[in-house]
Amino acid sequence: MLHFVPDSPWSIIALVLCFVLVCVFEFANGFHDTANAVASVIYTNSLKPRTAVIWSGLMNLLGVLLGGIAVAYTLVELLPADVMSPPNGAPAIPMLVALFGTALIWNITTWWLGIPNSSSHCVIGALIGIAVGDAFVHARALGPSVEWGQIFKVLKTLAISPAVGFIGAFILYLIVRSLVRKPEFYVPPTPEAKPNPVVKALLVATCTLVSFSHGSNDGQKSIGLIMLTIIGIMPAAFALNPNAPIHYEQLHQEAQAARPLIASYGNHSFRQEQLAALDRLSTVENGSEAPALIRGDIYEALSGLRSVAANPAAAPTETKHAKALAAQFRPTVEYAPIWVRVLSALCLGLGTMIGYRRIVQTLGEGIGKKHLTPAQGAVSEVFGAGLIMSAGYTGLAVSTTHIITSGVAGTMVASGSGINPKMLLKIALAWVVTLPVTIALAAFLFYIFV
């Protein structure tokens, strides 16, 4: 696949297939992640399912539109620069097929089993797998070939966020129970019972918060993937940000300032490629090089600057300078048109409308030994929404599934309801095995497709 001629019929067919796959993946993301937002409001009869998922979809859309793109490109930067923008400007078809195929297979498998698995984990595992597969293809050592610093940054937040969700929801539930004395807050709903108006208003508000925060964080992840695909389909139009035209004199100055830093502190295995990219950027003029090649050179520069920022031998002033230069390079290649954001949100909302029932039932009845109460649902969602939104605006990739599920578990323990050990084991196993499975599958697919 790597040798498909750019703009050839086979190349275009493969990339259109990738575009369909990323939309299907985001649709499947709705099965898992957005279902967490509507679980409490549906399970407690506060809103009818159709109303809840339509409202959740609208809030996801708003979250995607207002949430920025920091998380989107935090994930994209897990990939080696030569995978995102191959040296000849050809579309990275093997990467896209391996990425979407892996994430989609695992997402649908866990959804079918009713396990609240993380779509974020799927994507991150697949991205790491592609980096590993690329190292094997080029016979490179894994140490310097994979962006381990960026990977550890992402994995650290994924590992910490469930614990924070559990502890935070546990404490908040105890506070709410000591302050709010309404018995209906603490009684599991029945199918025929109508919720208290206060309970209903509270749960609709928490559903809104989680949906918005999900769009501001998880919705961004598909934005980065959609951008990789459309850049592959139409590199001349989308490789560079049309709303941030290049000032070539400034680009020359930035490339020249980055060169001594990367020459001294950059990754030894990629230093020559990065320095060659900087030399091209130092002399490139308007129209003298294809947009896809300029994009590739800028990502080589960004990769080198990340190595400088992570190098303990670099002085604090040099680290600060490397980060500042990276911030100047990024707007040219890291952007998302409004239609990409809308497409991401629509796929999320449609997925929720079709496949929410399995995950709603798991959260409502499977995690605890007793069924979910309005107070438990509201507390887990309020704390989760705050945590997800704060991460979304700082560029940290967290999992809505992990945070909400662990929050529900925290409220179950705080209320004395206890946790269903069988379901907890299933969820824990899914969390543990997702990364190794998706890493191995994506690496294998990438290797054989190349």
C-alpha cells in the first residue's frame, strides 16, 4: 500500500475507505463514551431515551466546536513524523487502515460484550502500535524510534484519571449525602415512577455537563484522525492551514533558530533527517515545494523540538526556547475546519442514538450490587464533567468511560452499596488488555500493509 502512486485510483479508493472508517469509528465511540453521559438521565426516567440522546448530541456538538484542538494533536504527535507525512508526499494509507481497523475492531468487540471500554485507549494503543510497526519496517531500535515522552504523557493522564474519578466522586457523594436529605435522591428508580422535579433538573444538568465535556475532549480525538485522512486525500488543499498563511521570512528565522538546538540535543536516530528538514524550511519559497512536503518538514522540526524539550542535558532557557519555537510552528499544520468538527460531533451523536442501551444497562445495574440512584448518577457525572473539561482545555487526553465508570464505582462504595466483583473484573480486564492488544494488532497490520 505504501507504494500506491499519489492521486491514483487505488490510492483515492483506499483513502475514501479510510474516511469512512474514521466516521464509523467515531460512530462506535458514541456506543461507548457518549452513552456514559445519558446513562443516569435515562436510567432514572428523567428523560426519554430519544430526547436524552438528541440533547446529548447537541451538547457534544457544542463541546467540539468550543473545545479547541489541543487534544486532537496531542494524540496525532504520537506518530513518527515520517509516518504522518512520508518523504515523497504520498498518502500514509497503511497507517490509516491499521489505525482505524484496530480501533474499530476492539471498540465493537467490547461494546458487543457490554463492557464500558475506552475509545481513547483504543486509539492510543493503535497509534503506539503504528510507531512500533514503523520501527520494525525501518529496522530501528524501539527506544529512539517511538515518541516515548509524548506516549508517557498521554498514558499518565489515562492512568491517573480513573483513580481521581473514584476518589473525587466518593468524597463528593459523602458531602452531598450530609447536606441533601431528600430520600428520593437515594432510592433506585422503578420503571413506572416519575422522578422528583428537582432530581430531574439535576440529572438533566449533569447529562448536559458530561456531554459538553465529552465533546470538548473525546470529540477532539476523531478530529485529529479525520484531519490525517483528508490531508491524505487532498494534500494540496489541506496539508497546510489555509487560515494561517505561511510568512516565509518568519519560517526561515524559526527554522534557523531551531537548528542549533536540535543539532545539540535532538534525537540521535532522527537528527540528520530533522536537520535536513530545517535546511529546506530555511530556504523554501512560495510555490517552490508542495504543501505536503512542507508539512512533513514542519513535523520533523516539531519532533526534534520535542526531543530538545525532553532532554535533561538542555538548559532551562534552551528548553523554554524549544517549546516557544514549537508553538510558532504548530498553527501552520495543526488546525481543523468547522465542517470537520461538525462531522465528528454528528458521528458521536448518531452512535449514541443507536447503541446506548448496552452501556446504560451496565452502568445502571452492573457496577454496583444495587441499582444506580439519582444521587450516585449526578455526583459521578458532575465530578467527571469537571475533570474532563479541565483536561480538554489543557490538551490532556482522558477517557470519559474511565472517569464516569470509576466515579459510579466511587459513589457505590461511599453509599455502602458495594461493587459487583464480576463486572468490576470484566471492566478492569478490558482496561488492562486494551493497550497490549491494540498495540500488537496495529503494529501487525501496519507491518503487513507496508
